[in-house]
Amino acid sequence: MNEYVIMSDSCCDLPYELAQRISLITVPLGATIDGDTYEANLDGKALTLERFYELLAVSSSASTSAVSSGLFAEYMERELSAGKDILYLAFSSGLSATYDNAGIAAGELRAKYPERKIYIVDTMCASMGEGLLVYLAAQEKEKGASIEELRDFAEGIKHNICHWFFVDELGYLKRGGRISKSTAFVGSLLNIKPILLVDESGHLAPHSKARGVKNVIKSMVEHMGETIRDAAGQTVMISHADAFDRAKDLAETIKQKFPNIKDIIINHIGPTIGCHTGPGCIALFFKGVMPTG
């Protein structure tokens, strides 16, 4: 079996140390804040997460850009020329052109390296939902899975990665065109927090609402109870947008309700998603079933 690598992108929001431990190669997306563009690396060297949220709080405009096919080609060719095959687990095509650009680069490189394998999986996931799928895939690789077996594993489990999250400040969703100006105004006035998910097509979808952060956390754990399967031994992930105390409260509530959860990993939401959620967001990821309504 030829040696292969798992590649993903910086939207996976895994802790840098964990990404290193599982030998993950991550390609950075871009974040533009008030006209200045930064690489959104997991190591935070180009833009620390602390600095990112400081800039975001006072910015008049913030946006993200997909990984270009040229940058993909650079990262991929580095591995191919070293004799390694590639399995790329991509940020949801429902939220970014990154998956499509990876396909363009892979098509060109397959012609140049016909003896090498390049497989691309549209994870339909974002943030640490993508990270959780990557983490689970890395565990299978460690058990000895071939690249084809791992590709099939990722394809088979991607719709079982549940995403639950809420945003604190509706103005960021309004600025990104996710909700109307009137909805943002009324929601902010009444302290209403929308609870969203990522659906089977990899798009953001509204699910329910709660008033106040305590009720949001309670509702998210209730939704988890309705959709999680085989909680015992699971690793759960929580990402937060400069809101560690909220993430910690969510983790403690989960531990009380599901004492047989194996582990809970908490990390920041990076610029790719943070530009659109704003500070205060918390997100929850685990294996389960997609809610039907």
C-alpha cells in the first residue's frame, strides 16, 4: 500500500497541536478585513485569533476567500513529487468554492502524476464539524485503512456529523446576507438567538430560536439529545468565537447529560467562519443523525 497523506483546509478549526499530532496538512483560506487580506492558518502566525477578533469587532467589512486552484496545486504537488498519494477532505461546497478549486488542481496534477492517487471528499461540513470528520478519518488511517477505504469511510460518515450553533450578534449574519435587516433588528432588540445547523446539502439552515444565552445552551443540549447516536465513547467538539466561557458552560452541561462521552475538545472558530458569525458564537459537533425538522 502506497504512503498517503490526509489534507484539509484551515476551515476545519482543529487545534494546531492536534493537527500536528495526526500529521494533517492544511491549506489556508483567506480573510479580508477592511481591505487587508490575511492567510487563515491554524498556527495563527499570519493572524492570531485574538487579533482577528479585535479587528472584527471594529471592522466595517470582513469577508473570506476560497483556496485558489493554484495554491492547491502547490500544496498537492509537494506531496505527489515525494511519492505520496492524497486524500483531501474539503470544506463544504455549499459554503465555499474551495472544493471546486481543489478539483481543478487535482485534475491538472493527475495528468502530470498519472501514477499517483488524488481523492477529494466534499465533507458537507464546516468549522470543527469538518475537523471532527478529519479527526475520525485520521484514527481510521492509524488503524491501517487504505486511501480508498478512508475515502469511503469519509463519504459514509459525513452526513452523520451534526452541527448545532448560534450567533450572538445578528448584525454579522445581516452583513453577510444571511438574514434581513428587519429580522436582525427585532432579534437583537428581543435578545433572540437563532440556533442553526448545517443541512445535508452542506448549507447553513435555521432550526429554532431561544431567548438569552442560558436558554440557547439548554436548547443545544436538548437538540443533541434528540440527534446523537451511540454517545458512549464519542469525542465531541465545540468551537467558539472568542467566547470560551460559553463554550466551557456548554461542555459542562453536556458532561452532566452524557457522562459517558469520551472527550470534549474545545477550540476557537477561525476567520473563515468567524467573519460571518461575529464574536460570541458557539458551535457543537458530534456523530448522530440529521434532524428532520
